[in-house]
Amino acid sequence: MIFRFKIILFTIFMFISQIGLSASKVEIDAQIDEVLIKLYDFSPAAKTLASKAEGILVFPNIVKAGWVIGGSYGEGALRVNDQNIQYYNNISGSVGFQFGVEKRSEVIIFLDKTALISFQTSDGWDGGADGSVAIATFGTGEAFTLENIKDPIVSFIFSPEGLMINASLEGTKISKIKTPE
């Protein structure tokens, strides 16, 4: 049973990682520009936050797949002063009730220089464990405003495509990768 579990998990991660590895630097950079335009059109507050940011980490396409055991993978870049300075991957694994496939975008805005430096110097980063992250949610009854932001890092997760039924435990790790060609 444990061997079967490992085979399924390995297969899911290999499938997801191959999807994400197919993008070139030019493609990732273009997707980042597109995602930021969509975010700023959707939320003027996000555009204002970005103008005050020390750095912005953008994952334009994170693909998640699962059937009891799941995983997700995406590649993106850290943008400082409107330049993509380092590329990263976003990998997560999950166990629990889940079924389906989805694609989403994630934008992490670093409002504090110390938080940005801590992220840049880490050997793999988990926002929940390694930083105080506010997650901007839309449609929950409370308006997202700049006055609501108290944390040095704000994460926007948006543009879901596909269907994912999910009630699982999940862990995410963000790590530096070699600049795509």
C-alpha cells in the first residue's frame, strides 16, 4: 500500500513538473506581464500595493492535480524595480479529499525590505512558516482595502481554471531555479 502511494505521488509530481518546465524565460516573462495587468484591472488596491512593493513574486501558471494525493507546480520570477531578477518554482503536495485539475495564478507582494531579503536569502521558502503573509480574498463580504493590510507580505491567488474539489492538508515550498533559457 505504501509503495503504491509513493508511485502515485511520484507520477503526479513528474506530470506536473513537466508541464511547468516547458516554459522559456521569454514565455514566463510575458505571462508575468499579462497576469499583473489582469490583477491590477481586477483590483486597483493591488496596483497601489505593487507601487509600494520592495519586490513582487509572480507565478503566472500553477497547475494542481489530485486524486486523494495531489500536487501542484508552477514557475515564476521575482520582480524588483520592474526587472525579473531571479526565477523560482512553487511546489506543493497534499493529502486528503481532493479530485480534479486546476490552473491558477499567484502574486506575492513584499511590502517590507526585511521580508524580501529574508525570502531572497532563504534556501526554499514556505510563506506560512517563513513569513507573515496576508492572503487577499475576494467575495468574502469584507472589502479588500489598503487599510486592511498589516502584514509585510500579501498574496493574491486568482484566475482559477478547471475544477478542483479540495478538502486536504497542503504544504508549499518556493525555491530558486536556474534561469530558463
